Amino acid sequence: MKFTGLHQSDDRTFPEITYVRGASVELVPVLHGTRLRVQTVVIAEHKWGFSPNQIAAEYDVSEAQVNDFFAFYAAHSQEIDASIAAEQIIEAANV
């Protein structure tokens, strides 16, 4: 399923990244046309130690798209880190 359309919160510096409503009704940055979240890619690198090549293979995206994820993360790290932390709190509460 493809998702299209720009949201007011989109950062036009990163045309490959757009925001969609997540399960919590919160806007979540994803690769345009997919539901692959920026935070998923960040976790794959930071927590699981995946290389950009491994991330590209695991999520069926190009290495250029992986680089777009990391460029977006560099510009929006506080937002992404806060989302990751909030999700970890929710996961811990449900264990």
C-alpha cells in the first residue's frame, strides 16, 4: 500500500521523508510512499548495529534512501529521540 500527500509538518529539505499518522495518532516521519519509520532505521543502526548496507537490504530500500533517513535524523534528532524514548516507555509498561 502506498501513502502519498504532504503534511504541513513536512520538511521540504527532505523530499523523501513525509509524515503520516501513526497508531497513537501522532505524526510519524516515514519514507515517502511507505510506512518505514525514520526511528526504525535509527534503531536498526544505533541499537542493533546494522550498517547502511544491511539496513537497505533488510527494509528493501536503497542506500541513498538510508542516507536520506540519517540526514533527516541529523536535522531532527531531538524529535526522533523523543519518539523512541516514548515508545520504549510504552513497551516497558506493557511487559
